[in-house]
Amino acid sequence: MKLSEVKSTLNKLKTIGFQLPNGEFVPNHFHVTEVGKITKHFIDCGGTVRHEEVVNFQLWNANDYDHRLHPEKLANIIELSEKVLNIGDLEVEVEYQADTIGKFGLEFNGKHFLLTSKQTDCLAKDNCGIPVEKPKVKLSELNDEPCCSPNGNCC
């Protein structure tokens, strides 16, 4: 989800809720302790230099039960962050404390924000010899050649 989508969504909400991938909700008394721009400049395992930027929200479950973050307050924090940190319309990642700091993607289901699971991946599969996923072939679409002929379908 891009930052512009988050801001647009916040303008339509009366309350903010974040749901974890396991279905549980971040407690209502959470705080957004950081809004920032994270820049990652790295070399992948195939030797390609890469540069990524994302907007980062850090959610924190405080013992402050008397305050709840309202949509307009978060929108103001985002607006200030955009100006001070020169943040563009980037993808948003969310950090939230689990056993360690969890990193999530962000979506919206029409009612509340969804923290989505992120996975690691090899960015240089072709350079590393990692096979791409094999295409699925229907056996019924193979021609009727015998399997073991020199130009057959089995090898």
C-alpha cells in the first residue's frame, strides 16, 4: 500500500485498527512511535547493486490505556514526516513487536488495516542457478507420440 493510499484511507476513518496476519488485532491503545523513510542500498547474491526506499511505521503497544491514536493525528504525523524527511509516495512497511521486531506489508480491507506477511527472496535466481517454477502442463495436451521416441514427450 502506498503512502497516498494510507492518507486517503485515514481521511475516511473514525478509528484506526491494525489486524495481524494471524487474525489478532493490535491493541487499541497502540502508538505510532516512528514514521520514517528507510533506504536500503545493497548488492544481491548475483552482484547486482540495488536501491530500495519505503516508508516505515513503527507500532508500539504501550501501557497507556487512556489515549488512542485517531486518524487525523496519524495523518498529521505523516504530513510532517513527508515535509521534514522529504518522503515521496512510497510503499509502506509496518514494524510491530512480536518475539522480535516483525516487518509487515500493509493493506486495507474496507474496515481496518491489515498487516501482511513478508517473505525473503532471492533477487538473482537466474544468476544463482535457482530454477524458476516449472510450467504446469496438462497431460491431455501432449501429442500422441510414443514416450521413448527420440523426439518423444518423456525426456
